[in-house]
Amino acid sequence: MSNQPKKTIKVVLSGLDNAGKTSMLVGFKRMYGYEDEVHNLKPTLRIDYYKREFLNLRLNFFDMGGQSKFRDMYIKRDMYFESIDLLIYLIDIQDEMRFTESIKYLSDVFGVLENVSYVKDIPIFICFSKADYGFIKVNPDEYIARRAMVKRLLRKVFPEYEFHFYITSIYNLYTIIHMISNGLRRYLEGYDEIQDSIVEYRDKTEITQAILFDHTGLVISETFSPKSKDFELENKIDRIISGHLEFFGQLEDEDLEITSIRGVDGEFMNVCYQFHLYNDLDQSEEQMKIIIEKKKSGNPYYANYYFSIISPLDNSILAENQITEIISKLSDYLKVILINYQKPTAFNQKPTT
Ligand SMILES: Nc1nc2c(ncn2[C@@H]2O[C@H](COP(=O)(O)OP(=O)(O)OP(=O)(O)O)[C@@H](O)[C@H]2O)c(=O)[nH]1
Ligand SMILES: [Mg+2]
């Protein structure tokens, strides 16, 4: 079982120009302090590529510049949409004037997918981008009506396709991370065991949400108590988690170790825990020390993981009492995956452009 090659996953980000594709990747890469970069982005010329690893996966992102000359180019040749594992199609929710144009382009994309014998069970994510809290709050009814209109149109024009809908904003990074991670989950090794233990932990402790992240901030597994329809509450929880992501990004960049950190936000307690595993599990103690030293120069054998919980204040003691047990279970499952895919590869662990 050990030393299997990692699976390569092709993720395509598509949509009209200005939809927010590159911004999404910038947020995803940087995790914090990216606002200036996002505000000053130039339109993407042709395609930007981005690679990173995620447990047993090698991720290849294709950020397809959406100006009309490039769109024309992509739909003339099959290769761009060949062997897709996840298609994320962005529709700018703030740009109602271009909904029809966007749906027209999606139908061109589907034309190519049909040529390249696209398998129907490969997920198609429709992402309503730029759904900023500020925008929704000013006119929630208008926002809901726009979403409903696009959904209706898509189901009418493309009855044979199954869509998964997401809402994202660059100002709430977790919305983006959550969407991308959901797309990758079906390809993850060991996911079911990890998910079952997190659900069991959540049930026992009656917390609101528990999330396991890898060191790049991708979600390996998460669980939340039944989602309320309360937009304000959901948004607040998402923003707390976005704050955690920002924090992880800084810890990783500065190579800092913590055990845990907690905060209180209204009726919620939020805690995040950092733990680490050695990718090369046959090492002796002495060698481990060297590995930790080398970590500072980006050693691919060593990786942190993060576990975040959000809990009503009343339940937080119970949740914290059981934390050692759940983290040790999660570590065991992760080790199995790491042993199976142990060998370092030509890819860097650190994000590369
Ligand atoms: N309000 C808001 N603006 C955003 C968001 N995401 C991106 N933008 C802005 O939208 C503009 C276009 O973003 P890009 O990421 O360059 O769009 P793109 O889809 O990559 O465009 P092309 O490369 O031409 O295909 C930039 O000015 C961003 O600052 C968002 O979530 N909310
Ligand atoms: Mg772009």
C-alpha cells in the first residue's frame, strides 16, 4: 500500500472576465493580507497555472482568463477542458447585466465538455462570486431574487446537468476554501474515517462546528450542526473561521508553533489547535530534531494541521476536555494517509505560482 503516487486533480476556474477567478486564487494562496493585491489585479492573459499538494492529491489549478478573445480560443479547442476533475464556474452576483452573457458562455463550455466525453458525475460548481456581506446586507431581497433567477435559468437551459451552488466573497475567505475543499473531498483518501470521528466528537460535545485543516488551509473534513436559515448567524460563523485561516496563514509563514488559541465572540467560543505530524514516520528521535530544524527551509517531510471548533459558550468545557482524544484519533488516520503517500515529490509543499 505504501508509496503510492499521488493522484493529479485538474481544477478549472472559468467564467467571464472580471468574475473574480484570479482573486479567488490569490486569497487561497496568501490566506491573509491580500486585499491590495486583489484590488490591483490585471485581467489574466490566457491561463494562469497554480500547483499545490493536498494529502494524497496533487492539485493543478487552471485559472482561465475570461476576456472574450480568450474565451473564443478555449472553446475552439478541446484540450483546455479535457480530463477535468472539478469545474468551478464563477458568476458575479453583483453584475446582473451580464448574467445572460455568462450563461451563454457556460453553454459554449458545455459544448466542449460534450466533445471531450466529460463524465456526468464530475462536479460542476456554480459559484456566485462577490457575494460580499456589505452587498447582501444592503438589499437582501434583491440578492436572493438574483440567485433564484440564475438558478432557475440554469436548470431550464441545462436540464441534463447537475449543479452544485456556492456563494463566495473574497472578503470572507472561508467561503472560498469551503467550496474548493468540497470539490476535492471526493478524491481524498481516508476521508470517511476522519469525517466519522469528527461527527462523533461533535455529537458528544454538542458544539456548533468542527473543522480539520491541512497546513495550506484546505479543509480535510468538517461538520456543523444543522445550518440555520439565519443569514447573519451563518455569516458570523464563517467570518470567525476566516479569521482562523488568516491566523494559520501567518503561523505557517512565520513558522510559529502554538498549542491552541481561543476567542469569544458573542455567544460563541472559538478555539483552534495546531498539531503536527512527520511525513517521514520511520525517522529516529534524533533525525526528527534535524527535520524540525530543516522545516524552516521548507522541509516537505513535516506538516502542521489545524483543528478549529466553534461552540456555544456553555458547551465549551466539555468540548475542550475531549480535545486530546479527538486530535489523537485524527493524527492516527492522517498518519495512515501519509505513510501510503510518503515519498516527497517534485512538487513543492509550499504554494508555487
Ligand atoms: N466586491 C468584490 N470584488 C471582488 C471580489 N473578488 C474579486 N473582486 C474584484 O473584481 C475584479 C476582478 O477580479 P479578477 O479576480 O481579476 O477577475 P477574473 O475573473 O480573474 O478576470 P479575468 O482575469 O479577466 O478573467 C478585481 O477588481 C477584484 O478586486 C469579491 O469577492 N468582492
Ligand atoms: Mg483573472
